[in-house]
Amino acid sequence: MRYFLLLSATIVLATDLLVSVHSESTTAELTVESSSCSDSPLSFINPETAEVNDCEWVDNDPEERWCAISGVAAHCPVTCGTCDSYLDSTLSFKVQLKNRRAWKDCDWVGQNEDKIRARCAERGVSETCRSTCPEVNFSSDIVVSFTNDAPSSKQYLAIYDATEAPVPGYGELFITNMCGNQYALGPPICPPQSSGSVTFAAPDPSVENYAEWALNPGYYTVCQVEFSSYTAPDYTAIVCKNFLIKKLRGGTLSSSVVASSQSSYAYDESISVSFSVPIATQNAWIGVYRSDEADNSMRAIPEPMGWVYTACNNVFGDQSETHNCAATATSGTVDIDGRFGSAWWQEYWPFPDGTYRVCLSYYNNEPYKKFVCSEDTFAIN
């Protein structure tokens, strides 16, 4: 981390942690809204004609009557203008399995919890089953809707790394109560909420716990959790839902440019850096490195000697509860100097004489794998 992460003081990690699974007597459901929307590329069986059609065929219908047929609008949300519905297609579609093509549906995708991730990864399935296979664009808000027939003031939502089994009360990357903030995880409390939605995002209120905004691409799990008391809690995972943070689109790094504005600087002179990127993301940052410690051949760049956010030109961000920079920018100039306090940097300002380069990172959590570094170096002397 490039600065000290402020953990929520209201989550109690008990020495003897007790975690239980959800009660069968409780009916609860979570839905993660997909921020990406596209027509399914998979053919479907037309429920009226029993013919095999696809969304291109629907789009070419001059009378626009097919979107009204049951299941077609969810299968072709762009063509039918239903991107805000977040529904699974109810139609049978043809999917490529290991050695054969087969007719399946979204019920099949979600029927086996251990196989959902693999089935969602099959070509076209995530676009077809948007509720079962929710996908969120990198740096986009994560909107979670919930229902629960046994609400409690001791319930909250937490996001975990899906590559590990979620352990409520421990290792929670993001947390928020059912009212959408962290304040009421302890008194004053959030009243019981039987339904609603919360948003995990860069702007206040804070949702950060063991991770910073935005989550790196990959699979995550959001769970509705209930704890027993504020002093020595046990935790119950009521219901969980997996979702995917999508990778940056292809060509992003090759179209990104970062460069020092000068080839040399005097000792204690402000370092001016220009950048241009094809997509604007929150909390993107630019760092300074010794020339032999970071370059474009690396799998991931290390912590920088000093850094600033691209859109905020500082390390404090533009929020009051966190140090997030919710603003975004596709181009501009930042100034790296001694304004921001060395406690959040790896090196005291001013930087010593030497040869350096600058790098821009899209990721705000390690490993910093999506980055671009300047080809040219600059000197401080």
C-alpha cells in the first residue's frame, strides 16, 4: 500500500472466531448489478416458432416485434433496450462445452454452486445470464441489491476474494451496513432492512477495510453477514453471491503514455509529468522510480519512491472519509514534489541525485500489474 490503510474500528475480530453457515429458515437474496451490457452472442430457440435465432436476427426485425416475446429482451438487452433489468435469459441457448455444443439455459449455469464460475466463463454465457454471472467493469460502482425476510440491525455486507472461502468477520476487503455506510456497524445502529440496495464506490461514505478502491480485476464474493454482539461476536453468512470485476479492455496499456516533462531537474525541483490514457479510472496514480527499479518489461511494478493521483494531483484524494480520488482524467500534468508528506512515500523528499523514470498504474491494490512506464529517463543532479 502507498499509504496507511484506515481500517474500520467497528469490526471486532474475536480471538476465538466462530463462523456459521446461513439458516435454512431465512430467505435472503443478493443481486449484483452488471455494469457491462451486451447482446448475447449465443443462438437461442425462439419460443414462438421453435426456430433457432440470434440477437442479430432480432435487431434486423423491421417491425421490432420480437423483443416482446418472452425471454428475448433479456437475451438481447442492447437491441431491446433492457440493459437496466439485470435479468437472466429464460431461453435455451447453444453453448460450447468441452468436446460438443449443447443446448442449455441459465438455470443449468446456476444449479451447481461449485461449477458456476467455470460455466459463466464459457463463451457468451456471462452476457446471456447477467443475474447468475454478474460482471462489473473495473473502477465502476458495485451496486448490490438485497432482500431478507429476517432483517436485523446486526447485519452488514462484505466483499471477499472469491479465490478463498469467505470467512465473515475476517479478511473483508470492503464492508458496509445495510444502510450503506460503515458508521452504524456499531452504535448508533442501522435499523433492520428487509430490502434495498447499497453501493460500493470511491466517493464517500467509506466502504474500504482491507482493500482500497478500486478492486483489481478478478472474482469476488459479496455476503450478507450477521454478527451476534458488539463485544465477542460470532458471524453468520446469510447469503453470498459471486461476481467478476472485468479486466481492462484490450489495447489500454499500449494506448497509454506517461512521460517526464524535462530530461533533467535540479535537486529539490518539482518533477512535472504528463500523461494520456484511453480510459479514465478512479485512483489511477503516477509514481517515480529509480530507472533500474521499474520498466515496461516487468510483470508488476513495486512501490514507488513518491506518487500522486492523476486526476487529483495529490495523495490525499478528494474525499473526506478516505484518501480516494473519485475524479477521473484522460490527460493532464501532475507535479511530484515535497508538498505531500514523506510518511506516505518510500523515500524522503527531495530525491537524491540519480537517474529516474515515471510509471502510471491503473491498479490501486497490489500487485500493480496494469501499468505503463516512460521509455525515457530523467536525471536529478
